[in-house]
Amino acid sequence: MAAFDIAALDIDGTLIDSNYHHAIAWSRAFEQVLDRHVALAAIHRAIGMGGDRLVAAVTSDDVEREHGDAIRDRWEREYDGMLEETRLFDGAVDLLVGLREAGLKVVLASSSIPKHADHALQLLNAQEHADAWTTSEDAEASKPDPELLDEALEKVGGGRALMIGDSVWDVVAATRRGDPTVGLLSGGSGRQELLDAGAVAVYAYPRDLLENLDEVLDR
């Protein structure tokens, strides 16, 4: 019997190859609104935290106060233009199937705005392969605050949860709840930084995790 009742999975960077699209969209937004370049490396390090936190994280609190909403509006328009270019990682849907076949409820703990989440949910055929999902509208506080995970798990009745994510922000949010996290390298974070954040194991892509699922679920 698996040691968990629920698998809570991040979507962007974990199941969908979209983190670098997001980074480019944010870069263009900063350029348009601030008329200056913000390093893509800095932006990428912040992908996975809520958009309400990202602006201040990569610039300053002053920029957030003065321009935060305008930057987020521009990021949304820029990402809209790239949305159709995003693709599922190999094994993404099979991982959802494998988790459910192992007896776990599957909840997709996305903090994406609804229209972006809808696109990913369609690619994943979530109606068939997931028990529930979230969007940014399901929680007031964004990652690394664990509120979104609280809401996600509540949607499936609660239980022993395993988080699967690609960013340190996924790991931190789950750790604050006391839930273990399996990290994936698919979003561009390094193995050691995921482990340092508290991940109990790290795999490369969804397919790699699926091939090692028995050992993961027996933890």
C-alpha cells in the first residue's frame, strides 16, 4: 500500500514545458513598462512563486508599488501570445494515470490564472486524469505560502499528501505544511537547490518519476 493518499502536482514546469515561456513574457513586460532589462536568470529563479510576489522579488518593493499591476498586465498579454507554443513533457499524462492506478487521488495544484490553467488542463485531459485542480482564484496567498495546497487538498477530502513540483517554491510551500516533495528538473531548477529546499528526492522529467514510482510511494 502506498504511503500517501493524494498526489498534488504543480503544472507549469512540472507537467507543461512553460517556465521559459513565462520568463520571456516577464522579461518583455519589464522591458515595456520599466524601459530596462531585467536578467532572465533572475526571473527564472523566481518562476514558481506567485506573480504578485515576483515583481518585487526580481526588482524592488518600490517597483512593485509603482508598476506591479502594469507589469503583470503586460506579462499576461505576452504569455497569451506564446500559450499555444507550450507542450506537455514526455510522460506527463502517463504519470497522472500511474498515480491514480497506484490508488492516489490526483489534484493539480496550479497557481495559474484561469485562462492559462484552462489551456494546460485541456492538454492534460484533466477531466479524465485528475480528481480536482486549482487556479490562482482558489487562494489569496500565492506560493511559497501553502494556502493553495491547503485548498487543493481540501478539494479531494484531505489525507496524506505527496507534492510533485519543479521549483523551490513548490518545495517550500509543501514543507511548511509538513508534506514531502519530489522535485523535477524539468522546470530548470538544479538538483541540489531542490534538495537544499527540502525535496526528499529529485528526478529529471515526469517519465523518470513514473519509472521510479514504486520506490517514491513507499517512502
